[in-house]
Amino acid sequence: MKQVSAKIISNTEVMPGCYLLCAEAPDIAAMAGPGQFVMVKCGDKLTLRRPFSITSVTNSGLYILYSLIGKGTLWLTQRRKGKELDLLGPLGNGFYIEPATKNLLLVAGGIGVAPLVFLAQQAIGREKSVTLLLGARTAAGLYPTKFLPAGVQTVVTTEDGSRSRKGMVSDILPDYTDQADQIYACGPVAMYQAIAEQIQKQKKEKSIQVSLEIRMGCGLGACYSCSIKTKNGMKQVCQDGPVFDMNEIIWQEVKI
């Protein structure tokens, strides 16, 4: 983990209200793994840091995808090329690819695609096969495929039918589970619940790694604001996660 002052390389709106920011942070990029996050100082000295999933990395650059949802992210949208960002990271425990895995299935709901892009990048680099089920409410909310690593097979759904198949991304999951060695997901709690139901109906013994996007105070395990109940007791999303096995979490108790 490092705290760095990173120069912004680009900060572009890639979907309505969603931005892809690239910062020059080679030290963090070199240490980061898929599913980990950074804490970003958004504003003055008294402002709490905000957690953002690491979306992808290059040799010197670190990308984060974020939505405009409050004062902190509004401040972030106004940072232009050349400005400095105070970053802390990488933090948390991320996704794990089993050595024997050949086929990865990624399930993304809306901006939940953020950490899965990095996972796809790493998997493709290891010569794995990657299928991404990408869902959003409308076509405008779909992450542009031009920002995905080359070689990812993308299947799209939209809730209103404005792009490709109409429905939820979980609706098409049964068509792809058999070919998957491992499944990874990121999205709203309702999507996770639907995925769990689909897997139970299929009677599949599949391990599904999920990334929780939850409010954090410090990101370092000191404030306990991101604590959740699991079958193995209380866990802190910032320290024990944000990636967990889906079956470990008591979903009725999760407040996001």
C-alpha cells in the first residue's frame, strides 16, 4: 500500500454520468490486483476519502470508473489533465483465478463492470478464455466495449430492450454456467440474489466470487463502518474483501 500524489492523464465521460479516469501512479499499478481498490481524496483536507475499484492498469497508469453521485464525485469530474490526485492503495483482497481454470465467466450489472475489466485484463494475459455478461438498464448505461481487453467475448442485455436481449443479465446466466470453470460477479444486491437463485435451480456446485460495493469510512479497517455479517462471523469489506465467496455472505443483512 502506498499514498501517492498522482497526476491525472485523462478524465472522460464514457457513459451518461459515468467517468473513466486515468492517473499516473506506477507504484500502485505495479502492486494492484483485480478486485482491489484505491481511496481517493475528493476535495479539501477535511473530506473523507472515497473508495473506487481499480478498473485496469498499464505500466504507469491506473484507471478508475466512477459515477457522479455526490459532492465528492462532482469534485472529481472537475479534475482536468495535469491536476494532482491524492491516492491510497492498493487496498483489500481481490479476485483469485485457480491455476487449473481455463474458462472464466464474468457477470456485470451496470457500473459493476469496473473491477471485472481488470480481472479480464489479467485473465487474457494468462491466455484464459473470458466471457463477459454485461447488463444495464438501458443501452446508454452499457460500458463501451472499446475499453475492454481484446479477446473478451461480450454478451449484452438491457432491461428495456434498447440493446440486444431484453431482460436482466441474470436471466441469461444459465446458458453459460456449464462452460465456466469459475464465475465472478459485481453489481447490485438484487443481481446477486437472482444469480444465487439461478445456480440453486440448476443444482450446480459453482463457486462464485462477488465484489461488494459498500460505503467505507477509512478503507483501512479502523472505523468498522463497512462491517457485514457472514456465515463465518463479522467481516470488514475493506480488509476481508471487497471480494467474497457468494455463499459466505448473509445477503439479508447486507445494506449497500
